[in-house]
Amino acid sequence: MLVLLAEWWWVAPAGASAGTIGVLGARRLGPAGRRLELDAARHDVRGAQRSLARARAELQRVRAELARAKAEGGAAAIAEARRLVRHSERAAKAAVADLAARRASVAAARAALPPLSAPVEAMPLARLRAEHDAVTARWLVYETDPGTALDAPGMQDAASPTLRAFLEAQGRALELRPASADARLSAAGFAAYRDAVAGATAAFEVAERAAVGGPAALPRAAEPGSWGAIADELLGTAQAAIARSLDAWQRDRRERPQA
């Protein structure tokens, strides 16, 4: 805990980093740096395409098994084969939905592509690090402000499963965090860090709601691994992509010179 506090002490005061903007603004990144988010989104599409291909191949396999079970007879074998077919059909539908959401993310990343003249802090990696800093700062409030800690004692309870989940997610994000905003990073590395930051942020929200309002404040979720849980996750991904696309579009309209 002390090591993390030592590393992140500068995050909490909102104005502490204001003086560094001039220095960062003087630096620029090349095309690879400004395209990181777009390249990561395309990387996700390729992964989703591979997952869909595997899901369709598995669906063909279990359908062949069902046909064989019907030919050979046996009610138990047919029932089991049908169960596997239904499961594979749901997995294939989820893979199709995931691919659609990933493609929407590509459109969003393309719309949000910063100009070549943009400073370092406007680039994808710097923005992502800022998102990570924000959730870290929110957590540090509970570690450094006694009054806030008293309002939500669960945020310092080592036995709390939701707090433990956040700390584990935060640990993964810290492991993947690049050393600087202008570090060289692959599309896969950016995607991994992006997902880790999203996981840490979501875990913090759950832990905070549980600490402030107790178990009743936690959102009701579908059973992990169920079709409902998969659908909820995919819907959230698609909604985020659409929201980002609209934001980029509106920002472009505001900044575009009027004829």
C-alpha cells in the first residue's frame, strides 16, 4: 500500500500536473502513437473474427454429433447432443454480436483519431493513462482522507470481496501500464492495458457501491457465463462505441469552421 501511495501521490491533487502540460505539449508523437486506439480496435476485430470462426466450427461439429446420435438412437445421447447444439448456437450468436461491437469500435476510434499536430496528452495512450490516473485518485481518497474512509469503511476492509477484486484488477492494470505517455506500445499491448483499465474502473465502481450502500446497492447481474451476462457485456461494449462515435462527431462539428 505504501509503495502504491508513493508512486501515485501526485495524482490526487487535480492541479498538481497542470504545470507539466506545457512540457508535454511541446512533444509530438509519430503516426503510430496517434493510431494506437484505431490499431487496437482493428486488432480486436481480428480476434473477434477468429473467435467467430471457432464458434461456427464448433457448431458444425456438435450438429454432426447430433445427427450421429439420432442415427444411432438413444434418448440420453440425443438429449445431450441437443443441449450442446443449443449451447454452441448461443456462443455463435454471442460471437456475431461481439464482432459487430468490435467493428463499431473501429468506427469510433477512426472518428476520434487525433491530428498529427496534437500534443502528447491528446494521444490515445496519454488519454488512457489519464483514465487510469482518475480511478487511482478516486481510490486514494479512501486511503488518505479519514472522513471519507469513515463514510465507507468497506473501502479499507481487506476482507471485502469487492475491494479485493478491485485491488486485483488495479494490480493487473499497473503491471500493463506503460512507463510514459509517449512509450512505444503495440496494438495488442494497448488493447490489453485498455481492457485492464476498464476492468479496474468497473471493479472500483462495484466496490464503492458495496462500501457505501452495502450489498443491496450492488447491481443485479446475470449468472456469470450465462447468455444474459454475455449479452449485457456486449451491449455495454456497443453502447460505449456508439457514444464515443457521437461524441467525436459532435466535437468535429463544433471545431469545423463555419462556411
